[in-house]
Amino acid sequence: MKSSEDVLNSCNEIFRTVFSDTTLSINVATSASDIADWDSLAQIRLLMAMEQTFEIQFALDEVEDLQNVGEIVELILVKVNQ
């Protein structure tokens, strides 16, 4: 069973890879407005990388209203701990 800290740490690595920035550091409050390159294409790349990393699948209705990294982490936790 993964913890929110485990998921956040993994997500941080995914963000660093997607945005090609090894110094990037995210937290649960990080949102698209905090990262200049976080647009709709980056969102898709992030979600696809998370699906691969955590071996899960997101449904469109689950991800269309996500507001920040904390909500993404919560959704991942629900899916991996089912």
C-alpha cells in the first residue's frame, strides 16, 4: 500500500522528467498556474506518465476537474489501493 508521500515523491520525478527540469520541486498545493510550461499538452503527458508509473488508468471525468497536485495524488492513491 502506497502512502501519499510515496506518490508525491514519484510524481515529483515525473514532473521533473516531463518539464525537463531536475530542480523542479512540487507539493500538494502546486497547480498549473505555478509552472509556466504546464499547459494542456503537458497535462496529458503528466497523466500518461503517471498511468505508466503507477500501472493505473484515468477516466476523463476523473481528471478534467483536478485543481492541483494534491488532488492528483489523492486520485492515484484511490486507484492504486483499490
